[in-house]
Amino acid sequence: MANNEAIPLLIGTSNPAKSIRLAKCFSSELFRFVFPESVSEENIPEETADTHESIAAEKAKYWSSKGSGFAVSSDGGLKIPILKDNWNSVFTHRFAGPNATDQDRINTLLGFMSNYSGDERSAYWEESVALGYKGVLFKQWAVKSGMGRIALEQSGTKIDGFWAASIWVFPDIGKPYTELTENELNDIGDPWVDIKTSIDLWVNTEGWDQISIALRQ
């Protein structure tokens, strides 16, 4: 498909790590990426839903209404079983307070985990990606990563916009998420690898027909 025929797809996030990953999930030959700075960001809804799927869907509906076409958004968080009701993955970005920095979040979570060791520090990531079209949820995917652990200390390598990655370690590999190779990401069940695989399958089967029908209506 020629680039001037590509479908505009608004990447509905201002988070740099998510923006890169969402763009990778969709074929650049089929879609032409548009970013939030090109549309109005007025009245961005607060994240009030209680699941990653619901939050991602609300974001996709919002951004697709602003862009008057297709938009993709996501929501995800760190699941830490040992903390039970003392931790909610929905608040992974917000748990340390509205003005917290990434370093504040890292320090606070390491403090929460200070009395735990070994498998008690187990943690995995849950991510949902939603595709919206003109204010309506069009398609959605949800995945869980393989199990890692909260590290005892943070890695010196960071991913801008993904603070948890520098303290999420995989003992069998001996590396934090921030230092994993592409093959190692496959080995640990990286949620973004799995989501891209699911999206590719959908686009190459019934997805493209569904998109084409929507555009003709």
C-alpha cells in the first residue's frame, strides 16, 4: 500500500515508551501514524476504571473521537501477588502520589518490598491494548508476561516512560527487563511481543476486512 493511501492511526499516549511500542504493534505499510500533538488534548478523561482493559478502552475511545478516525491506546501495570490488597496494578504509575517522579516510584516500591525475599518478590506485567474508531471501541487485546521478580536494587539502565522496568528482574536470565535482548524478551513472555503477534494475526486475517468495512460506512 502506498504511504499516501495508508490509514491514519493516532497513537493515543504521551508516554514515550508506550508510543514506541504501540507504533511497533501496527504495520507502517497499512497505517500512517499520527501523534497527540496534532490534535486537541482538551478534556482528557481521568482514569477511573478498575481494570487495565477498561482504562485502555476509554483512552482509545477518547483519542479516536479527537482524531475522528482510528486510534490506539494501552494501559498496563505491575502485578505483585505478595502485596495482595496493598497493591493495585492499575495505580502502577500513580501509587506514589500525583507529583511523584520515576525515581520516587522506584524508591517507594523498593521500600514496600524490603521485607520480602526470593519468590516472595515475584511480579509480572499485565497489558491491554485497545483500538478505537470514531469514539467507539473497535478491537482489544490483553496479555500477561512471564513471571519475574522485583529486584533488590535498580538497574543503571532505564527506559524513559517505563520506570518499573529497571527494578523488574528475571533470575533465570540474570538481567533486569531494561537489559534483555530481543531473544530474551521472547523467552520471558514479553507482553508487547505477544500483543504484536496477536495484532499481526488479526490484521492479516479478519482485521483488514473489518477495517475496510468501517472506512466505507
